[in-house]
Amino acid sequence: MTKRHGYALLAAIVAVIVAISAAIYVGVAADDGARTTVAGGRTPHNSAAPASVGTWVGAWAASPAGSEPGTEVNGMAGRSVRNVVHVGVGGTAARITLSNLYGQQPLSITHASVAVAATANNAAAAADSMRRLTFGGNPSVVVPAGQQVVSDAVRLLIPHDTDVLVTTYSPTPSGPVTYHPQARQISYTAEGDRTEDVSGVAYTGQTPYWRYLTALDVLSNESDGTVVVIGDSLTDGVTSSVGENRRWTDVLTDRLRGGSDGPRYSVVNQGISGNRVLTSGLGRPAENPSGLARFDRDVLGRTNVKAVVVALGVNDILRTPSQTDANRITAGLRELKRLAHARGLRVVGATLMPFQGHRGYRPHLEDTRQAVNAQIRSGRVFDAYVDFDEALRDPYNPRRLRSDYDSGDHLHPSDKGYARMAEVFDLDDLKGAAPAEL
């Protein structure tokens, strides 16, 4: 064999190795076991994905809850929206989901970015962390009314327990803004296209909402899958300290990451304040959709789901018209379990916490709460349950929250109460798949 032929053979072998490696890498980076689409139904274009190996998991999520008041005509036209979100697990790449669920016309996003925040509760990005996002390889995307899109993956080293900035710019009116009203986190806006501004100087507008953004996934070596918690204001954390990440799901995230014997899972919070199991709000699409109506999108549609936690039911009792038939509520909860079991997912449910002293309290409603809890504790509703009622109730008056666990409205916990909810959660209950059903 001549030297020239030897070089040619070596080059051919190298080319084959590179091609095989690329194919293996694309398969690892792109396959997360979840249904993922971008505008036009195309598979996500992962050319910007990192060369590291990991598992795609949900690092943060928020359920679209309705249309933001005052945005019916212009939406956020001409402004940059910088959402601040907190991730419990880190990763080496990120991708986002944007929703136009409550929009009445197409939402045109001409520029989007993701960055690690310089410090907590800050609109400024950390040095060298700003990344432009693309959608099917394009820097802009149009989200049809009632639809959502997923971005391409982008290389970005995101530490766990940190804030991430996701910024979008829309130059044209888009109608009602799809939002999550109870963020317990301040986000920002700026006039004009300041999407890739590292500095936060231009971001003079502040908002307690999350707009358009409904999920942030990361390619992680810290987590093997995602736990999805679907709930109401008690999961949304409406009385927790703003910007402090003290919802009970945040504390649960810390426990799962803390080297315990529990599974290596991330946690995403799909709580909506006022949410019920059985009844949706008004409108088309319905604002504050019921747990049954949104389960497929907000739970089964999340990335690499391994287990589900259901903390719903108290608003079915409290909100008008009150549901006083405990059997109807538990039938709805069992239907959520059935939907999860169809995907092989284990379901942990929560007992309903006391609310005597709240303005909506009535003795007959307490009877319904007790009846629901009795069925949950019997084992006939969920695969396992966490007893939030027992953990937070006043031992001298079990119809009320213990005073130091009460935020003051006699329904929602204090920061200490939220921490207690996470502390009593048995992490082993998240292990395993759904039991076989004959």
C-alpha cells in the first residue's frame, strides 16, 4: 500500500467514526421520551445542542392560566419581556416552550434569548451566558392562536438552584397575552428590542406575572426524570415570600437533590390558583381550566415525566358553586390517576388541609373535606398519599391550620408551613411505576 493510499484509508476511517459519533450524539441529545414539536409540527432542530451526555428533564414550568387583563388589543407589542424563573436542577443545554393559548391572533416572536441571571432577582445576565434562541433553525417564530412552540436546544451551562432569564420580543400587536398571574417572582420589561442586552438597565418595567413562557427544560446530569405536581394556590405558593422560592415544591426539589435515598428527579410546579378538579373557568379556551381538562397538557405533556403528585380538591369545596359530594371529587381524582396510569406513571395524592377561619368556611363544607380525606387515606384514590392535613393542622382544633403554619388567611400556609409540607413528603413514594391494573 502506498503512503497516499494509506492516508486516504485513514481519512475514510476517521470520517466513518465521526459520522457514527454524530448519529449517537443526536440520538442521545434529542430523545427525551417526551412529545416535542415546534412551529409547523417539525422535530426540534438540535444543531446547537451540547456534545455532553445527559437526560432532558423539566427544570421549571408554569401552567398557562388565562389572558392578561389590559392586553386585549396590543399584547406586548414593541416591548421585550424578560421572564425570571428559578431552576432546581442544572444542565448543559436548555430549550423553552412558549404558549399563545389565550391569544386570538398569531403571536410573532422575532427575537428570543436565554441567559443565567447575574444574581438572584435581577434582570442582568451573567457574563458570557447570553444565548440567542432559534425555532427550527430560525431566529423568529409565529405561534398560532391557541398553540405553543418549543425552541431548539442551545448550549448553556446552568447551575442548579439559580435564576434564568428568558426574553422574547414581539414587534406587532398579538392580542391577549397568555400568562401565569401568581408567579411570586418579579420579571421585567423593556421598550424596544433589548432581547440580548446583558445589562438590566433598560428593563425598567416590573411585573408579578410570567408571560408566554410555560416551560424550561435542561439537559442534565443531575436528574433522571421529572416529577410533575398539579395543584391549586397551595401548590402555586400564593402566600410564599416573593423572590425567595419557598413554595413547598421548591423545598421538595432541594430534598430530592440533597443526596437522600430518594430518586434523582427534578420537580416542576403546575399549580394554578383557584384550580379545581372538576370545573373550569369561563371563556374559550377556558381560563383556569380544571385539573381534568389540563392534565394531558400540563402533566403528561411535560418532559420525561416519572411520577405525578396531585394536590387538588379544596377549591371544588370552597368555590361557588360548592361541590359537597365527596364521591364526585374523589371520582375526579381517580380519573387523574387513571390518565397517569395509562402512561405507566405512579401517582401520589395529598389530603386536603383545614380552612376554618377562612371567609368561605362552613360546617357542612368541613364535612365534605373530611369525607374526601377519609377516602384518600383508605388507599382507594391514589397509589400513595402525603398527609398535609395531619402535618399542618392545629392539634387542639384540627379544623384549623396550626398558627405558625398559617399565613394569616386561614387557608394558605406561611413559608414555615410550605416547608413542613415538603418535609413530610416520603420520597420513596415517588419510586417505581404505576401498579398493574387487571
